[in-house]
Amino acid sequence: MKKDPSFALQLPLKVLVTEVDGKVQVVFNTTESLIENTGIDYSDVENTLAGAQKLITKTVTE
């Protein structure tokens, strides 16, 4: 966030879980979409934000 302090407005990560027609839907913004148009490189968030995305994906697919 040192490269783009306004990025803090994107946090905390948000996940929407809903049920439509008996099917569960999980929606969240990907790491790539969150850092798009910022001064942040993927490598800067690979171990934090991207790690959280991997955990969310793993959790909801189990």
C-alpha cells in the first residue's frame, strides 16, 4: 500500500455468498482486478492478497 495508499479503500476483501435456484454462488473481486489501474504490481501482493484469494477459492470449493 506504500505504492498506492488509496488501495486501502479496497480492503478488507469482500465475498458475497448467495443461493439462486438451489445453487450456491460465490462472488469476489480477483487480485488482478483489485490492483488494476494502481501502482501495485502482482508480485507486491502475491504473498498476501493473492494468498487470501487462494484461501477463499479453496474454502468455497471444498
